[in-house]
Amino acid sequence: MALRIALFGQAAFGRDVLLRLVERGHEIAAVYAPPDPGRPDPLAQEAGTRGLRCLRHRVFRRRGAAIPELVLEHRAARADLNVLAFVTAILPPEIVDAPPKGSLCFHPSLLPRFRGGAALAWQIILGERESGVTVFRPDAGVDTGPVVVQKGPVPIRDTDTAGTLYFEKLYPLGVEALVEAVDLVATGHVRYAPQDDAGASFQGLVSDAEARVDWSRSAEEIDRQLRGCDPQPGAFAFRGDARVRLFDARLLRRPSSAAPGTLLEHADGRAFVAARGGRLSIGRVRIGEGPKLAAAEAGLAAGERLA
């Protein structure tokens, strides 16, 4: 049975979900994508190419309540099902619960672990060894609704960043999981499994407060912090008054006698920084609001100490 779907999403992930749903014979009643922040959004571009109705809203609630005109707009699409493909806006229940078959939502962890909007980052920062994806039916809580499909586990490598974990592993799994979940709803074979709150964890967003490097921590902890904050927001230390954001980090378990935060040397385009119990090899840096540069080209000198 083909469904009439309202697809909420963004970026290449949303586009690829759209392509797969169309391939499966489902009708796309409307596509919701956020306004372009600069570069054109791939999901919105694909919707335009296909002549689909594409609606661009940054928020769906105002002062904690649903925006009435957006609720009416969604109702007019007459969707059987909402599909939420990596949605960052908070949708009100008047939209989430409106279709006869409700909504399906993608989340980049094995729920109930790592609920929240920064699951990718926290899985690495907190040293999780495995990950996966979940498609669930959203309810009034944050990522607490019953599970429809889970895929995984997949290993998290000691070199993974939030970016590589997503793009190399969870992205393709997530597309497959969403398509499978929609097919289960369409065929009437869907089962909604309640989450076990006893195994649940919740982490908030990763802001600069969480991204600031504390050199009193171990090299292993800082390495995880750098990788979890890569590519966004970028873990940072200070060089004078300037933030120095550190990317493409690798941990070397060779202690140095230098004070933690001291730049030891450059080699092969990378900078090597002392940390407690090891060294951090840094591939790229951003100083202040400047561009990302190869660490060896950023002007940091051996002997400097980042605070």
C-alpha cells in the first residue's frame, strides 16, 4: 500500500530518504526543509526538481505553542504519515499526531541510550564503543516514543569523529531504517516496542561550555572531546584571547614532560600537543573566526602553550 507522506528533513540525508520513498512508490504530499543558511539545501533542491510542494520554515512553535497557520498548512497536505528525517526543529503535537498513521522519527543512537539532540557527539565524548540507529514513533517526551526499527550495533573506532560516525556508518543505516519503518506502516505489520527507561540516558546539546578543553584532564578524555566536537562546534583552547578550535585529532600514547597544552612540534602537516598521559596530533585548526587551516600552516609555534 502506497502512503501519502509529509517529509520533514534537510541536507543530503533528507534528499536520500525522499528518493528512496519515491522509489518505493509512496506519494510525497509535502516536503518541509529549513530555510537555506547559505548553501542550497539538497532536500529542497530535489523537491524543486521534482515539482513537489516544498515548505521552508525555521520554527513551528511560537512562545511554546503551535503556529496556527502552519498547523492548517500541514492539515491541507492530507498526509497519511509524517516522516522526520533528521529534523532539528521541534514540531508541535498538532502536527506530529495529525496524520492517521502518526509520525516516524530517525535518531542516531540505539535508544533508549543517548536521547537528546547531540547523540553523535556524546557517544564519542563519553567513550561509547558501539552505536546504531533507531526509528521510533515520537510522543510528548524527548526521544522517548516506542521503537519501530533499530539497526546496529556498529563499532565506534578510536579515530572516529562525530562526522565520520554519522557519514560513514549511521547515515546509510538511517536511510535503510526509515524506509523499512515506512514499509512496515504501509503493510500494517508495524509493531511499536516501548523503550525501557531503566537503560535510558539523556544528554543535552554540545555548546562552547562543553567544547572548552580542560588540560587537567587525561589525553584520552581530551581526544574523545576533540573527536566528539568535530566538525561542530569544534573543541577549543585559548591562545591569548583567541579561540583555537582543534580538528582531526589523533591520540598518541607517548607522554611528554612538557606542560599540558604545549605545542611540541610540527610533522607531516600536523601539530603535536602535550597532554596528561599522552600527546594529541592535530590535523587542522581554526583561530578566531578565520578559516580552517592545516595545523602546520596556522602560525602556531613550538613551545607555545594553549590555555
